[in-house]
Amino acid sequence: MHHHAYLWTGPKERFDQDALRRPPHPEPPPPGSRPELVQRYREVAAAFPASELPPLETAYWLVKPRTAVRGTWQEPEGAVDWLGGRLGAYAPRFASGAAREPGRLAALAAAAAERLRAGGDVTLGFYLERPSYLSLAVVTCSPNRLRPRLPCPLTPRTTEPGRHAEHHPPGTGR
């Protein structure tokens, strides 16, 4: 078991496009379906995995492009450290003053650690300065508890036993 981290920021209007955040139905339209239905299915099937938008169901981050993975860790603590670092970095931009409170941020990180240790996924979202949105997610992989058939987006690299190995997409400056 390991954990992949994801981060998305963008216009709130884009985030609200739920149709682009849903995976295609698992079964294609049956033979003889209307051509426009078949065409729409093909479009969604091609667009969903390539889209940078956060999926409505956290586990579906695993089918997004490999470049969307911001880090991979064997142990939940590394993922929680990453999550806490992102919370701290973005907190000054949170639209809600209550969401910026250090105690609240610490409680979110503690709850995330507990959930990841239990094999679950974590998703957090915050409104930033208008009209932006921040989505943070950590997905447990190999297999994912809720969607065990979803593939791992990459093979995690390890450094030393018990240490985390981060994967940073090219061009992130890390």
C-alpha cells in the first residue's frame, strides 16, 4: 500500500463543471443506440482521464495523467506532511478566516493521518480569493479500498525502508 498526492487550483466556475468531473459509465451504450449517445460516451471516455479537474469521487484521481501526481509515499506520515505543508502554504489565501485557524489546520492533518492509516482516501477543498478553488487529495493505492480495480498511476520509488519517495512532475522546480 502507498499514497499518491494531488493538488488542483483553478477558477471556481471550472471546478463546478460536474459533468467533466464524472467518469464515463462503466458500460458503453448498447449496439443500436442513437449515434449522438455513442459519440457523447466516446467523448467522455476520452476526456475524463485526460482532464486535470478533480474527480467527484476521490479514487478516480488514479486514472488521471501521471503528471497530476504531486508525491508518492509508502507511509501515510509522508503524505500527511505534504498535506500539512500545502495547507500552510495556501492558508493565507483561504477565503474564510475560520479555515485559516492553525488549530483547525492541525485537526484536518490529524484526521487525514488517521484516515490514511486505515487505508482510506482524503480530500480537502477550500475557496481561495474569489473566484478560485483549491482541491487537495491523497489517494491510497495498491489497491484502493473503494475502487480496487483502478490502476496505480505509477510505481512508487523508495529511498530507504520507512522513508518516503516523492515524485514531482517535470517543471515543478523541485
